Amino acid sequence: MMRRAIPLIRSVAGIGARPIFASSARGPLLMGSTTIKENLGMSSCLPRLQRQSVASMVFRGYSTGNHKDEKPDKGAARRDSNEEHNNPEKSPENPSEDEYVTQVRQKLAKAMEKAKRDRDRDGEKDKGNKEDEERSFSGTSGKKKSQGQDSIEFNIPPMQGNHIIIALLATYLVYLFIFDRPAGRELTWQEFRVSLLDKGFVERLTVINRKLVRVTLKSNADSLATSSTWYFTIGSVDSFERNLEEAQKELKIPASDRIPVAYIDEGGAWNTILALLPTIVVVGALFWLNRRATGANAPGGGLFGVGKSRARLFNQETDIKIKFKDVAGMDEAKEEIMEFVKFLKEPAKYERLGAKIPRGAILSGPPGTGKTLLAKATAGEAAVPFLSVSGSEFVEMFVGIGASRVRDLFKTARKMSPCIIFVDEIDAIGKARGRTTSMGANDEREATLNQLLVEMDGFQTSDHVVVLAGTNRPDVLDSALMRPGRFDRHINIDLPDVEGRKAIFLVHLAKIKTFLDLDNLSGKLAALTAGFSGADIANCCNEAALIAARKQANSVEMIHFEAAIERVIAGIEKKSRVLTKEDQRTVAYHEAGHAVCGWFLEWADPLLKVSIIPRSIGALGYAQYAPADNMLMSEKQLMDRMTMTLGGRVSEEMHFPTVTSGAVDDLKKVTRMATMMVTQWGMSRKVGLVNFDQSEQTFNKPFSEETATIIDEEVRRIATEAHTRCVELLTAKRNEIKLIAEELLSKEVINREDLERLLGARPFADRNAAFEKYVAGKKETSPDLPSPPPNDTPGAEPAPTA
Ligand SMILES: Nc1ncnc2c1ncn2[C@@H]1O[C@H](COP(=O)(O)OP(=O)(O)OP(=O)(O)O)[C@@H](O)[C@H]1O
């Protein structure tokens, strides 16, 4: 073979033009770690030496120092070297250069000796340990590494759960930092070329896993070189093949003698496992956490307890003292819900006859009407546990948590059976699916709703769990919730009428200290609080007691209740807000305008009080009416109400050179009423008998552009008509306005008696039976019987329509 035939010195000379020191300088090739630095230092202090000769000396030095089968010429070289070392003053022909070379040789010899000693010591150690592999791992810093390895102790504690994950991660890191190194010593490409390839030492190359090349040397290679396994890293197989090809061309190696290259994959299965290890660890960790979160034995509701239901448990023995007698009014609702109570008390009575009890009921109605109270009273009557949860507590950022909480809630309820679950504000999760327009945000809500539907289907009537749900928006609920077998019953709880309010007042007045006749008091208060919910009434009674206490009263009087009602309606008085004289006059004339309209318009609500004391809700003055609990509003009533609402603005127009922004709320009300008349109640002949439902937020209007224009015109027409009527009325009653306004400026608040004194008796009957009975102190009159209108007031004329 051509390579073998190349003498050592020639092969070194053959690379004379190549920067071998440059390559040596980047990394020690065939030397132990201690020799590296010495050689590096040496290279820099040998500027005048032929590089190839130094290289040859390095190789020669190694070869003589380590090979047992020394060749005669190499042995001679070592003897020379030793001789030179022992006789430094032996002078060559060119003393300075020779001396220099001698020094270098001495240094070299020392380095080689040291390297030999290191190697021998390593070898003995390794033999003792029977761990040949480890010696190879140590590479150029073998000594340090083998020392380090001696001291490594793996103290593995008993593993469980997260310990296993930590151990797997640690294993992987160890693999990355230690075991992902092949056995042997590493070279650079240049080092490989200069020291092995160019010298013809290379027998064959093995590309391992497409990133490492293991070098197999010929038997004739330098003994130092053959004493270890060499490898170098490649960027890519292509560039390696290209470089090798070029190098062999340069070395003029014929095609038939080219170095064979083999390609293998080593440690396939193990490598694959290790490569997949991070993924396995992460997936495993997630799986483990998930099991903890959702598993049957999940502690505390799973991961951080997020999947646990937040329902509050009220126990009948401790918390639920509420009975049906505490829930005033709503007799029909109580009757309907009584069926659930009877079932929970005596289920056998129903089951014996094959009757299935309804699974649940939806209680709908405005806020504060007593839905929760009714549900609690049901639990109190049936003497069963009551689990109360709000629909919004199911809604979370992450999909699945809500569903998990629903599951948990029903699981708990079944354990406590018989029991009542009450889901307040069920519209938070029960909205019709696909109805809202927000993208992606519905997944969690829908998943929760689906789970609720599944749970309600899933439990048997024998579970004796009843689900009650409260909502203010039954119209937006998913129809699947309302079908028989789920929420079978729909119980509507409306704002209480006057009798309902009276009953609720009686319930709450029972806790208040007052010497007034409760029946009369509750009736009077009920008449004054049209539109109040049960919660408002409870608040009003409490406020009255607070006001009485503040005023150091012994018992709560009517005056305290009136103040409390005013406070609930308009907020607290803001005496600190001082108006200028001019502003006060404007407010007084504005309110006087409303008052006169309310007094002289037939269909207007009874006027109770007028005030120009600023209130915390932002009003600078207000007029209080006592509207009847009307189920229906006639066109005439609507027109009179709009006329009365515009009374303030018209009075400003009449008495001041300019109008103010004080009518903003009035204008809003008028616009809303007029729009409802046109688009909802079919009270515009031009638009016709149509109803455009705009209750839901939709992007598209349910009418054409042309209809929109007509609607705008009609709304404006109605508002203008109301304004015209108001101007006519107030122009005729200019003096009355002045009387009221001046009284207001002097007293700040005037009541119904003051109004009667200033304006005379109201020319129309108050169309509020309860008001007449309890407040006005008159005999009950039928609201259906209108009194004959006097001819001199515009309010007497029928309201004009389109
Ligand atoms: N019919 C009633 N009889 C007695 N008190 C009532 C009645 N309705 C409401 N209340 C009072 O109002 C309070 C609030 O009522 P509740 O919470 O039941 O209203 P809700 O309809 O559930 O309100 P929301 O829709 O805002 O949840 C009750 O605690 C009670 O004091």
C-alpha cells in the first residue's frame, strides 16, 4: 500500500507547506494534557525552525518513548536525544541553532517522559478498576476525570411520584453531559489530516450516527497513535466526504487505495430512548398531574383544587331556618315549588304510584325578587341540605374546569341525598349555545353547560336530588335546559304588586321596633314603593331603622320610613353641593314644570313630593310620583307621561333666556318611550303593526334602511307632539308654575298637601287604588273609571297619534 510505503519523515515533509503548528496550537494531538501547554509555548518560541522538522521531532519523541517494539532508527533518535540532554555542552557546527535545537529536544524529551509516566499510571489504575471504557472517556484530561469519577457516589433515595420525574431528568442530564461522548480521544479535522491521514496511518474510517468519525489505524502506525481510539466530529456527511476526497486527491492516493468509509448507527435503541426521554418525562408529568386533577381520589378537587365545586353547603339544622312563611307574596310560586318539598319529604308516596318528580325548576325574575330566598325556604321546608352555587363560579379561563366543578357538585349532592342544589345566575353558563358572537370564548361555557345537561340526565329520580336555578334572563337560556327531564318547571317571580309589597313589608317590619299600626303602615309603604323588589323593601326597612337610630328616636316613625324610601329611590341628600342662586332658580322652575304637568294631566301618576335638594345619584332636584302597578299602558297614559317628563325643559324655555343640560335624563326617557311605541307596541300608523325585537345585541338591524328612516321620523314626531302639548299646558298654567317654584325656593321640599294648597284639588282622580286607600286616605276607586276631564286643560284631550 502506498501509505505504508511512505517513510515517516517523508510523510511529515509532505505536509511541510501546511500550517501544522497552527493546527497543533488549537489542540494537542498526541499528547497528554500536561504536554499541551509546553508544546504550545514551544511553538511560539521557535520562529526559525522548519515546521516539518519540529513536527517530525514530536512524533519521533512519542514513538521512542512509548513503543515497546522500537525500531532501530527511532531508538537511535531517542539515544541521541538523551545524549543531548545529558551533554548539553556538546556543540554542533552551527552553535546557536544547534543549541536551540538541543534545548527544544530536551524539552521534548521531558514532555515525552512525563506523558509516558502519566499514561502508565492511568493504565495501572484502569486495570485495577477493570473499567477500560472510563479511561477512554477521560480523553485529554483523563487524569482529572478518573479522579473525579472515583469520588462520585450515587446515593439514590427511595423514589416515589415526583422523585421519579426528578430522577429521570437527572439521568437525562447525566447522559447529555457525560455519556453522549464516544470512547476515545478527539481530534480536529486538521489534526486528523496532519497526524494520521497524511502519514498514511489510516486504515479505515467509520461514520457513526452521521456526526462522528472513528479512525481505525493501520498496524504500522505510530505506536502512540495506535494506543488509543481516535475520533473527530463532522458537521455533515457531505462536507466530510468532500474534505476527505480533496485530501486524498492532494495526497495523490489512487482510487483503488482510497480509505474505505463505513456508515453505522450505534446505540440505536438506547439513543432513541434517551432522545425521547425529555418528551416522556414531560408527558408523564402532565399525565400524573392530570390524574391528580381529575382522578377519583383527587385531593382537594384536583390540581390546586381548581376542579372542586365552590358550592356552599347550608345545613337545615344550622343555617336553613328559612321557611315559606318568611317568603311573602308569590303564593303561586310557593305552591308550585311545594311539590318538590313534598317529594323530598315523602318520596315513597310518589314512587309507589310510578310518578316521576320533576328534576328541577328555573326560578326567573328581576333581581332581588326573592328567588334565592324561595330556594332556601324550599330546602328549609323539606329539611334537606342545600348546596348553593353561582353560575359564574363555574366560568374559568381554562376549558374543563367548569365541567369538573359541575361533576364535583353533583357528586357531592348525591352523597348528601336527599338534597337541593341551587344554581344562582344560571345564565352565566346556560346561555343558548352558539348565540354569542365572541369567538373562542364560549368553549368553556359550552363545556360546562354540556356537563350540566349530562349530569341532569344522569341522575335518577331515586337520587332524590332536586336542582333549582335562578336567573334574571330566562329568555337567553338554552332550550335544552328547559326540556322536560331537566328543568321541567319554569317559575316566574315578578316584582311584587302592592299586596305583595305589603306582605313583604309585614315580614320585614316584624323585626323593626315601631309603635305604628303595622297593617296600615305596611299598606302605606307599599303604596309609596311601586317598582320596589323584595330586596329593596328589606333595604328600606333597614334604612328606616338606621335613620331612626341616627336621630336618637325611640322607635321607627313614618318620617323615617319616608326618608328611607327617598334614599332608596334618589340616594342621600347632598347638602354640601351648594348651587348658585341662578342654578337654584333654574332647578326650582324645572321641577315646578314637572309638578304642574303631573297635577293637571289626567293620566299622570299621583304626585307625592317635589324637592330641589341635590341627591347623591346626581339629581339636582326631583319630583316623586306614586305610579300604579299597571300591567298595561295605554297610548294616552304614555303621551301624558311623556308630556309630564318634558315639563321641566318647557318650563326652562318659558322662564329663562336659555335652556340647560338638566333635562338630559328626561329626554332619554321620552326617546325610549317613543321608540318603544313605534318599534314594539305598534302605536305608529306609519311604521305599522310590527315588532322589531332589538333586545339582543345584534350587528344587523331587523329592519331596512328605509324603515329606519321612518322610525326616526315617527319617534321625533311623537316627542314633538308631547312637547307641543306640554307648551300649551304650561303656558296656560304659568302662574301655577311661579307659585310652586317660589315655594320650592323658600322651602326646598314641598309635599302633596302643599301642592293642594297652592294648586287646589287635583281635577282628576288619582288612578292608583292603593294610593287612594292608604296615602290619600280616600275611599278605594276603580282605576278603570276615568273621571270626566275638565275642558280647559290640554291633558283632557285625547293624545294625538299618527
Ligand atoms: N318575597 C320576599 N319575602 C321576604 N323577603 C324577600 C322577598 N323577596 C326578597 N326578599 C328580601 O330580599 C333579599 C334578597 O332576595 P334574593 O337574594 O332571594 O333575591 P334574588 O331574586 O335571588 O336576587 P338575584 O336575582 O339578584 O340573585 C332577601 O334576603 C330578603 O331579605
